[in-house]
Amino acid sequence: MTDIATRASGYYERTKRPVFDRLGGGQQYVRNQVCKYWLAGKCNRSPCRFLHPDSPKSQPQPKQSYDHNSNNKFKSTWRNPNQSICKNAMSSSAGVGVVDSDVKNCCVNQNVSTTQGPALAGNCSKDQQKLSGFCLLTKLEKHNKAVTGITLPSGSDKLFSGSKDECVCVWDCNTGQCITAVNPGGEVGCLISEGPWVFVGLQNAVKAWNIQTETELLLTGPVGLVKALVTGDDILFGGVQDGSILAWKSNAESNSPELVATLKGHKLAVLSLVVGAKRLYSGSKDDTIRVWDIKTFECLQILNGHTNFVTSLICWDSYLLSGSLDKTLKVWAATESGCLQVIYEVKEESGILALSGIEDAETKPILLCSCKDNSVHLYDLPSFAERGRISAKSEVEAFGIGCGGLFFTGDATGQLSVWKLVGEPTEEAMSS
């Protein structure tokens, strides 16, 4: 593993903002102020930040349901985030790091080429742009089992991928070649990065190495495979197969992370984690989502809306989005009391495996949603209008996000694909 840190070393610029400050901002409710749009009969926000006289508690409206097979239209009720995706306006439970916009050595900003296909930052054909609004740039092939994590560390020109084949691959963004492949000690349950650190979820452990200093650490304590990792408030959280969530925090004296808490409550494996609004959210095979205080590690709420595994969580603006094998994507919002409830629901044709988010050239947010029918849906937010669809050869279990419209998908066969947004899809594509 030291070799992987050595090969991945290179240009790095440490972000100066804490982890939480780079997560999406939260909308706050305004107490005792009447909504002027409601007075004019034009308010369509759900929930609305301001009071409606007939709803003094500013409760969200009853949840809506949308079936993509119907002709119903979803009325926009969300605010577009002000932040750029390159500054982590959207954070996903996969923990994929998003490169800051001022980093110069991001592979998406370089005119790089590969021997396997077009340049990672190359141009798409006019036909591809016309048909979908995005295009496939290249395929990276090395893994022979499902890809479980993809990340592009901040300031690095190396892409990392982890797989069930017990291998972590490091890809050179300048050539598209796998420069090294290392067995980290077993099957990779998940893989994320934060700053110069790359974290790998393993059986009974988390392996971490610093691509700047070549430091390598082994964090012990988990019982079973670590299926989800996320950082927040300078704490690393790991979701484990036994249903527990472990929290490690850096010790200033020893200069290494130490286990500071074990969060228990889930009855089955934790599959997804995300941090936002000073809260940790966890999704589990027990069909529930738990809300935890990131300071006290206390469980604040249990969300029971799903009827099958909660596979992925993502925060966008002041909303929590959850995907499940029950074929639904739910949008949660906080009431004035602080409790979350479902305000909107999307019905898919098959179970949801993973969620992630990206912004286009006009900073419009786009949701990536992969399903068990081997498809990846691209939805415009807040309308949930389908922008495009990818048909993979197998289930897509992992996403990675770069800036400049670049995103990565990893499927169950081990194939890693590089994609790029290229503008709005045409009416012909949307009707096809």
C-alpha cells in the first residue's frame, strides 16, 4: 500500500475550509413572517420558509408522488443551490470528493488522451451532444469484479477506484493508464477521499494513506465489511456490516486517528452515510434512515419511509434524498420542529443502487441515479425532468465526480467509464 501512496504523490493543494463548510448550505425557516407569495396566491414552495396563515407551523405540504411512466408534471418547488459543484454543493453517501474549482491540476482541465478512447477532457461528437446532453469519453478496464468506490482526490491528477476483486487501482489522468494496482488487504467495501487522504473500507478495518506525505494507517474496530465511509466535522465515520457506525477522530498528541465512538441502533448492515447540517444520516439494510447528532453521536430521529434496503443518501440544498431497493427515491425536508418528513417521491421501474450529484456548465444541479435494471438516470433538479439515460452492461454501483461536467461510473463487471456533460439534450432526445 505504501507503493500506492508513492505512485499517487504529486501536486496537492490542501483546502483551507473544514469538511462541513464544503457541504451544501441549508435553508432555514423564518419564524413569524408571512409569505408574500402566499398572500398573492402564488406560493408553490413545499416546504415554504415563511408562514402561511392557514398553516401557522409552516409544515411541509403532503408528499407528492411521481411516476415516470405517466404524463404528470412536477412543479418546481426547490431552490437551486448557490454553490458550485466543484465546491461540494452536493455531497453523496458514496463520499466522492469533488475537486475545488481553483485547482489547476484537475484532470478534467487538461487536454489528456488515452490509448483506450477519446481524451478524458476531449470533445464529444455532435450526434452524442444532440441525443443526450452527455457523452462517453473512454472506458478504463482493469477490475474484474464490481467497482465499489471511485474518487479523485482534491488537487490530484490520479483517479482511484476500488473493487470487490480485492484491488485498488490508481489511474493517471494524463494518460488514462492504470499506473498501479494494489491489494489493500481484501475486498473493498467502499472508497472515498478527503483532502490528501484516501480511505478504503475493508473487512474489520479501514485503510488510509496520505498521497502527499505517503503516510499509511490502519484503523481497526469494525466487525465485518465497512460498506460506507464519510467525513464530517474532522471525524471519519464508517458504516459496518454488523449495523454499527464507528467514528474516528485525529489525536493531536499521537497524530493519528483514534476511535471516539460507536453508534449503535441499526439492526442490519449500514449501506450509506452522508453528513449535512451538523447531522449524520445513515441508511441501512433494516429499511430505515437514522439521524445522528454529529457532536454528541445521539440518534435524533428514525425515518421509516422505505420498505426495502436504503442503499444511498445524498444532501442537496436543505434536502435529504434517499434511494432504496423498494424502487423509490424520497425527498425529505425538515419541519419547524426539526424533524424530517417526506415531501416528494419518485417511482422508478427497479430498485435504486446509488445516487450522486453534479452541476452542468450553467451550474444547474443534476441528480445521477443508478438502478438495478443497469440504467443510470440523469435528472434536472428541481423539476426531476429526465435529462438523459445511460444503459450500462451491468449494474452501476459507484459514482465519481470531477469538475467541468466530468463524472465516472463503475459497474458490476468491473468496468470504469468516463462521461462528460455537454449541454442541454434536444427535444428529439427527450421524446425518444
